[in-house]
Amino acid sequence: MVEGGLNSLPTPERTAAALLDTVQRIRAVDPAAKIALVGPAPIWNGTLKDAILAWTRDHGGRLPPLYSDFRLAPETFDWDRYLRQAAARAGLGYFSTTDALCRIGQCLTRFSDDAGRLTAIDNGHLTPAASRFVIDHYGNQILGDLK
């Protein structure tokens, strides 16, 4: 995981503490507020595009499998697990992006062989197609939990 990235604190513990502080502040204003946490997206070492290009270069021009762990940061699953547990302790709904995009330690890299159909635009921000995929995965569950 990118240490001290622009969108997170450097550890899952500090990130969870900051999120839970935000939840407490929201609940102080509106105790009936419905709050759900959407977990982190898979994190790629470098960018996903660069990982696919490296795989292709190293494997005779073949694309990697749709689900791959090549250059996938293993901390992806640690962050998801930790934030899932923190959400449960706080009584929050939790929607795991990695549950939607990953299986058996590998994550979806793309939706087709079209270069414009990747799941991440960089090392961990979802493309619009991947965001829709995650929302479709959970269907109406997110909205149902927030009612």
C-alpha cells in the first residue's frame, strides 16, 4: 500500500480510527443517520496499466488472466479485513470492493481485452466501469441498508 498516500492514512489502524471519529461526529449531529462504509479498492504496485504491459512484455505478448495477482499489493486484503472488522465494531454496514472484484487472492484486471476496459485508472482508483460493476455486485443491498 502506498505509505501515506493522498487518500488515506499510512496504516489501516489510523485510517479506521479516523473513519470512526467521522462516524461519531455524524452521529452526534444525527443519531439516526444511516452510515455504510465501502471498503478500499484493490491496490496495484505501480499502475494497473503498467502491470498489464509488464505481464504482456514478459509473456510473449499475451495478456494476463482476467483475474491476476501480478503486481497486486497483498496489503489490499489486509486493509479490507481490518476495515471490515472496524465497521462491524461500529455497527456500520460494510461493502467490500475486494469481495466484488477479487477471488482467491486475485483481482479482476479488466472486463475485456479492450485497453479501455481496465478496472483501475492508476494504482487503486476504480474506472467508471469497475465502479458500476461493484454497485451491480451489491444490487440494491446498499440502498436497502441505508433505509
